[in-house]
Amino acid sequence: MIRYNGKSKAQRTQAATAAAPLKGINASQGLAEMGPTDALYLYNLLPTEIGLQTRLGYQEWATGMVPTLDGILTIIPFEGMVGGVLTTKLFAACNRGIYDISTPGDAPAEVYVWPDRSELAGYCSYEPYTSQNADTFLLVADWVNGLVEYDASADTWAPSTITGVDVSTLNFVVNHHNRFWFVQRASTDAWFLEPGVKAGAATRYPFGSAFAKGGELVGLYPWTNGDGSGMNDDLVVVSRAGDVLHYRGTNPTLTTSWARVGRHSIGRIPAGNRVAATYGADLFLLSRYGLVSMRDLSSMEAAALAESPTKRVERIIRTQMSQYLEDIGWELTVLSGNNTLAIASPWVPGRTTYPVQFIMSLSTGAWGISRGLELRTVVEHKSSIYW
């Protein structure tokens, strides 16, 4: 045993400040190159415009729905005027059908039953429609069952009455210049209606010959942008193999009023059609490269891919995509309430962990990762987030 009976020295402390990782995840540089405000990983500590915030909690909204496969795949918000009164609804779609979840609680009412209840029934896109008589409708295109519509005045659901095409094959709907466009499942064909209507004869528009890389037609996405001559309400057409066609005009039947003004290639597109999101005057597209900005892509293609908004997390996203690229469930969403962009990865039966969501602050460009949620889809409705 050793003892020391000398005088002890007074303890000295020195305060120091450590920078918080306000720049979020940096997976694009080596550790030695990273700054003190970078993070190797950032789980459930998410970047905001004023710093970092722990992921908020949640509470149950609607329970008791009985999907036989894969859970709720789409949450559909609806707001429209019915009899001069603003009416809001919230619907949820799964492989059984569509449920009205406007009121929180157990066992909501099933309002529409799918004829085909296979695995991807309930994976939908949707668009509202208001007639000249102020009647309000909602058009819903299901991945498996095709196009159906909701009549808000009658509070009823029914298959679409569009003619000229088998509506059960239409799995995507979008409104561009007051004209509805539809994508035909497992094809390179789109169909469109006359302006201002939701029914009548549809006209075929084949995009296949313009797809240099090939692949099926994924979706058509409106993009309002400025090119120096004013604002343009353009249409961006995406193929599964990564072709991006940029069209401008209002009438696809007239060469004087419709033209392709750009064509790009952005790498293979993940499964599904929720691969685009609008933010301000930009349109973001999700591909195997990561997140691509149409505004950057149209100006300088090589530089746009090199300086993707996901550059700092691309390595992590590519790891997820290498495993789950062909699984439906990738979803790109802008959540305006907290000024963030979210990339959700698929929920795949048999995976040992919950899927992750990559979250970017649109104010700072910083990235974080949310994990630990059984999240299959997310939507913003009346200033709240539902998943």
C-alpha cells in the first residue's frame, strides 16, 4: 500500500463549448475531414431551421381496420365544398378497401370494397375535382383496382365512368392545366381527358418511343418553374429506367401548344409512383442516385447529379436501395408544417428492423434519420401529420 500525505492541490476546471451537429449527417467525407457540426449518424434527433429537435411523439387516431396484407398503404385527405359548407374528410386505403377515418376512434366504417384484394390493393394516388356546378369529387387511382371516384355530395364511392380505356388498368392520376392524366398499369401509355371534366372519352398518349432507357411509365408530375421568361406550368414524365421527359404546353393534341423541351436520365426509379415532390419552384425526383432537383437538372445535368440535395446521405440511401429498390413503399413527401422533406423506405415483410425515414430540413439542407416507427405512408392534413 502506498500513502501520500502531501498537500493536495486545488481542483481546476475549465469550461468548453462543443458544437452541436447542426449540419446533420455527413456520409460523404471521411471522419478526419468532417467538421465539428457534422454527424456520422443522427437517429431520431432531427434538423430544423433553429437547430436539432428530438422526434415528436404521437397518439393513435384510428384503429380497428382489418387489412389482411401489408397494413394501410395510403391516407387520403379531402377538403371540398358541399352545399356551400366546407367539408373535410380523411380516408385510409388498404388491401380490403377504403375506410372513412375522419373521426378518431376504433373500427371506422369501410366505405368501399376492392374487387381485387391482392397484396398492393390500397396503394393509391388521388386528385380532387370540382365541377362547374360546384359539385365536389375525389378521383382515386389504385395500383391494382384502377380508377374510382368519391362523390362528396352523396357521400358515395363508385368506379369511374371514363370511356375509351379499361379504367381498372389506370393506376395513377394527376391534374395538369385543369386536365386529368392517367397512367396505364405496366405500360408506357398515358391517357388524358378534355379540360375541366372527370368523365367522357379518354385519349391515349404513348410515351414509349421517347424513353431511351426503356421501362414502364411511372408517373406524370406537374412542375411550376421560372425560366427567365415567366412562370411555366410544365409536366415531367418519368420512366422506371430513369428517363425524365420535360413537356411544356396545354393541349397535347396540338403541336403548336405542346412540345418536349428537355430529356434527362437520372438512374433507375424505385418501385411505386410516390417518387416526386414539389417545393416552391422546384420538383424533386427520387432515383437510385438519390434526390434530383429538376431545376438543377434542367440547367446543368452532370453538376446536378454531382451536387444532389442528398449528397451528404447518398451512401446510406444507396445501401437501403440496394436491398429494397424493387419493393413498393419508397415515398417522397414535403411536410410544409415543419418545412421538411422526407424519404420513407419500404416496409418489407421479413425485414428485421422497422424501415427508416430520411428527413431533410428545407431551411438548412441538414439530414437526420427517423427510425423505430411502423411507418408505411405519411400525409399532412389540416396542419397535422398522419401515418
